[in-house]
Amino acid sequence: MSYEMLGPLRVVESAAFIAAPLAGLILAQYGADVIRVDAIGGGIDYGRMPRMPRRDGQGRSLYWTGLNKGKRSIAVDVRRPEGRELVQQLAAAPGPDAGVLLTNLGAPWLSHGVLAALRHDMVTCTIQGNGDGSPAVDYTVNSATGYPMMTGSGRDGPVNHVLPAWDVACAHHAAFLVAAVVGRRRRTGEGREIFLALSDIAFSTLSHLGVLAETEVLGQERPAIDNYLYGAFGRDFVTADGHRLMVAAISAGQWASLVEACSLSDEVARIEENSGLDLRDEAQRFEAREPIAQALEAWFAKRSRSEVETLFKAERVLFGPYRSVAELLDSDPRVSLANPVFERLDTPGIGSHLSAGAAARIPGLARAPSRPAPLLGTHTDEVLHEVLGLSGAAIGKLHDAGIVAGPERDPAAKA
Amino acid sequence: MSYEMLGPLRVVESAAFIAAPLAGLILAQYGADVIRVDAIGGGIDYGRMPRMPRRDGQGRSLYWTGLNKGKRSIAVDVRRPEGRELVQQLAAAPGPDAGVLLTNLGAPWLSHGVLAALRHDMVTCTIQGNGDGSPAVDYTVNSATGYPMMTGSGRDGPVNHVLPAWDVACAHHAAFLVAAVVGRRRRTGEGREIFLALSDIAFSTLSHLGVLAETEVLGQERPAIDNYLYGAFGRDFVTADGHRLMVAAISAGQWASLVEACSLSDEVARIEENSGLDLRDEAQRFEAREPIAQALEAWFAKRSRSEVETLFKAERVLFGPYRSVAELLDSDPRVSLANPVFERLDTPGIGSHLSAGAAARIPGLARAPSRPAPLLGTHTDEVLHEVLGLSGAAIGKLHDAGIVAGPERDPAAKA
């Protein structure tokens, strides 16, 4: 579902992989008209796994279609000067609501300088790997953040995160930057070139969370501590019937709830006496995490998940289940049509599936159904006519010359 | 460093922990006047680890000061009606640039309804755990995403991420929402109440990245595959002198570079012959990841880091080192004053340390030095005078009655 929040705004996206396409998706979900430009046949991310099964291995990518919902697609041969010129004209098209490019490809022929010569108030948001223009991706940035060394047990070396967390943060930040700079252009008439480096997002997060200062000022490095949370008490526990739950007691109130729900006050008194610690203090709870966890392990081992959940809900303990994605889809109402953030989409070449729209809930503002990710070039003719004012004959010539293409054939359509 | 990007904008923040404070920090770094309201003595996150060493355990939190850079601080006793009324008046203060509240506390006395009665075009952004108002934090949401089961080796159960990735994504999204809804208010005159749930951010990310559809449509669940990346080729390798590097070959070009740099074409031909796979295709590279990694392990084991880096840079291989935070601070120019995103701050109670400002790079737009996180209540009098127009005498009475406080004493100041 999408909201009309951003006002009339057209964004041309020339991008691949996650950060820039996800930024474009967020902008589309809040009402921007996002036109994704791809090479004829698709860019380097068009076939990324997972893909629909097809004998020739060319089934549609669930990754690409997840990231490109609600956008319009135009397919252009950008190796040829005529194709490049079309994309330049699209990006720098006239009108107060146009003139915004979102990219992570860094193509010199689509640089801010080239576009600003066509339109003085051009806005360009370029996502980079590193700020000096050198390449980096989530995996090669994350390895330098120190986080893999703090993850898991620490016994078998660093553990990479699987969620591309820096790409995701970078995408949301880029959407923020576009909203901010377009707002600024509306007030001042000025365009801007903005660069956002994935590594700057990652390393600035380390600063904001106090991780850099902890090492610089205190000379400390956070150890890998399995699934314990840092700085208070929290860990995963397994119930008698084999279900795993994450439990957290960060605030004093959450700790009191946990102690009450698990009738743990005698054990807590014993731990406090043996250790000289005051477990009402979060830092001292962190220090005593192992004896606390031992006491809780014994408690969980005697109770089923349903008993635990009943007690925890009654005392408002902060906890959550571990789930596989299948379990999440089967049994969690937060990932279902019971949640207004979700809807069913029918994506060409894929079929019907659950899909998330705009994440915010805004009472009184209408939500419109999302459109699925387009087939490549679905909107080629429409965009060339609407945005560039080309006639049917002119568009026909571009097709004949192989400068533009689309729409591609729906792989699910009958032969 | 901060930019003037958002135009005149005042945001009142009543918040704790990460998501809402980080959203406020991002807004401050792009020019908003963010006034953080705290209880006298600090809210529940004021002492979160890591803290400066002090005999009484009450040293300043490097976490809190990291998240509250560049904000103004007012300390108010919000248990008392007079204190609550002051905060309501601050949040709903008149003027086109005011009337924005950012919160994750869900206090009924600071609800949108209460504030909209004071100011019809009030904007409120409330970050929740779950969309139904039930509590959840990064740890208890993450456990349900399936990611812990895909992380690490899979042999010792699920592995939690250590980076609070959903909090971080939620923060950037909330900053986007505030920029968008304030832009909308400037155009339409309308205020809005916005809710953003941490779990909606997490589960919608699973949709956008194709993870939900992979399970729903294809019936597949991603396995835990150590530090291999999914869907192409990438993994960590150790050099002869014991340094670990992350290597990725996602695109065809990156794969060609890796094969060239490691003179691996004979090995590749052998793997292709044995397996019947075409390693130029990313999905087939993923299938053949183990024999590829074996060949690379042998190659890395014979070479020092500096040899590897020289070869990789010459061939533009996509790679990055693993670093601890100490190594990052010691030797990575991306986390130093050589990077314009970074600056040195002198934070009261902490001293001088490296700190990140706004992550974007915007040629031609001036960057101003950031201010450090304030001591609690540093701006109490200034804010009461400036925003609410209170006289010195009226402010004095509030102090005398214990309704407001500050500034607290700098713990580093001489006695």
C-alpha cells in the first residue's frame, strides 16, 4: 500500500542491487513516480537469486521484483549515444516535480554536471561504496566495522551478518536525503548533487551507537558473547517442548517483570549475595549474565512454550519467539493481511504473493494499493510520450532502431 | 558536521534507546533544532553502557552521548502536571517551524490528540515496537525474522546480530517520514499523526529483499552458510600472514577480476568440467561455492596480505579487510579526520573523541561543526525563554519548585 505524502515528485532511478533501488522503492511507497531505467534485457541485478524456476534458468528474480514494486520501467540501450541522450532528457525533464536522479552506478554520461547543464536545479543522489569513489559493498564494508568479531561465540572467527544491514540503512537515508533536498529546492529553487557512501553510513553508525568512543576513550573492544545482549540482560532460551524465545530485560521495569514472571527473587538474592552485585542496575545485570541465565535455563527447561507465554504476557515480560520464515508466514499475524502494511500482489511472471507496502501507519491518510514490479519496459512508450512528449511515430522509430524496448513478454503468459 | 538542509524546523524529542533518538540525531545533523526533553536526572537510557569510569558507577554514557549529539537538552519533572504542561506547550509551540514531536515513549499525556488540541497542524511521529502497541525491541523482533537461523554455521542454533539493524533502519525511516510530513504541512497546512513500528520495518524489509516470496512462492528457506554470501560467490579468506579478507564476486565483471587476479582460470575450467556448471553465471557460482573456495584458500595460504592487496587492487577485485574497532581507528582513513564526515568533539564528562556528523557529502553546501551531546538540562532556561517566552522570574520559580532542572554539573569539572 502506498501513501500520497511527498507531493508531486518524479524520480528517475538508474541503479542496481539494494541501496539505491530500495531508496527508490521507499520514495514510490510514499507517492513518488519512480521511473526505473534499465538496459534492454535488464541490468546486472536483473537475474539475482532467488529466481522463479524455469528450464532455461531465466525465471524472474524475486529479489529484483521485491525491490522494484510500484515503479515504472523503461528499457533503453544505454551503450548507444541516442539511448544515453534519452535517459539524460528523462532525468533532467522540465517541470517543478521532475529533475531528480537516484543512482548507484556512477555512469559519467549521467553525472550531475551533464544533467545540470540541461536543468540548472537538478537534484542528483548518488550512492557510492566508499566516499572516494572506490568500490565497496555491504559485505566488504561490514567486515571492517568490527561487528563480525562481536557476533556469535567468537570461537570460530568472525561471523558476517546475513541481513545487508548497511545497504538497508543507506537506502532509508537516501530516501530521507531526496525528500529533504527536494523540499529545499521547493523553498530555494536550488538543485544539489548529493553523494552518500555505504561506508560512511556504516562508520557513522558506529559513532552514533558509542562503539567508536568505547574503543577510543575507554580502550575497550566489545567481545563476542553469543546471543547475550550487551549492557543489560537478555538471551535466548529453550522451553521444555523445544521452542526458542528471546528474552530481554533492559530497563528496571523489564527486569522486575522477568523476576516476577519466573518467580526468580530467591535466585536473584542468591546471585547478588555471591557476587556482591545489585541486579537492579543494568550494568551489574550484564556482569552477572551467566548465573542469571543458568537460573533461567533451569526454569525454561521445566515449562512448555504456552506456559511461558502465558506467564510472560501476564507480567509484560519483553520477549519474542524465534521463527523461520515459513513459521513467520504460517503463524505470525504481523506478516499477514491482518496487518494493514501488507497486501497481496500479483506480479507478472511470479503470481500472487504477500507483499509489504509503506511501513508507516498514518490515521486519516488514504492508502492506495501498490502496483507490482513491472516487466522490463512495460512503461517505455508511456514514459517517452508523457515525459518527453514523443509522438507514436518517433517512439516507433526508437523501437525499430533498437534504442528502446518493451514490454518484455510475461513469462507466465500462454504461448 | 551538520548541513542546513531541512530549513527552519524545530523538533521536540521525548524518547529513549536507539530508534527515536537516532532519528532525532539525523534530523539535527541536517539542520533541525532538536530539543530533547528528559526527566530530571535522566530517562531510562541515560546510563546505558558503555559508561565513563567513575567510582560511583555514574559516569556518562558513551551510548547516550553518541545518540544525542547536537541536540538541546531540557530537564523536566514529567511526573507532575506542571511539568507535563510545559512539555505539551513546547511540543505544540506556535510558529510555522515548530509543532513536531518525535517520540517512542507512548505517553498518553503527550499523545497526538492532546497536542492537536493545542495546535491543529501538529505533527507527531511515534515509533512503536509492534503496530498494535505491544512492546518489542530490536532483539525480540529480530528473533522472528528468520535471520538468526540463516546466520553463522547453523550448527549451534540461531545467531543474533549484534548491530541493532532494525533500530537503525527504523531511525532513518522515521527521519524520512518527518522530512516528508513537514514538507507536506508546508504545502497543505495539514498536520499528521504517524506511527512507525519496528516490526513493520523488519518484516517489510523481508518482503523488499524477496525473502518472504522465496519461502511463500518457492517453498525455500535460506540455509545458514557461514560467511558465504547468498546467490553469487563471496567469502572470507585468511592470508599466509594471518590477515582475514572478505572477497565478493557478484557481477560477471567482479568474477572475471577475481579469476584474473588469482590466476584461477585453470581451476575454474576444472570445476566447470567436474560439475557441469558455468561459473560466469552468478547462481551457478553460488552452487559451486565450495570448490571455488577450496581453490582460493590454497591461493591465499601462499600469499601475504600485502601481496594479495596489490594484486586485487590492480585487477579491481571487490574485497575488504576484517578489522576490530581498534584497528579501524588506528589504520582506516575512512574513520579519521581525513574523511570530511568525521570531526573531533569535546563532550562534557567524556573529553575529546572522534565523531561522525551528517553522512552525506554535498558539494557547495557548507558544513558546520557539530555540537557535542549536552549535559542534561544545559538548555533548560534558554528553551523556556526562547520557545515559551517565560521571564527569568518565571523560570526561577520553576527551578525553585523542582519542575525543571539543569544544567547538571559537568562530571569532569574541578570540584
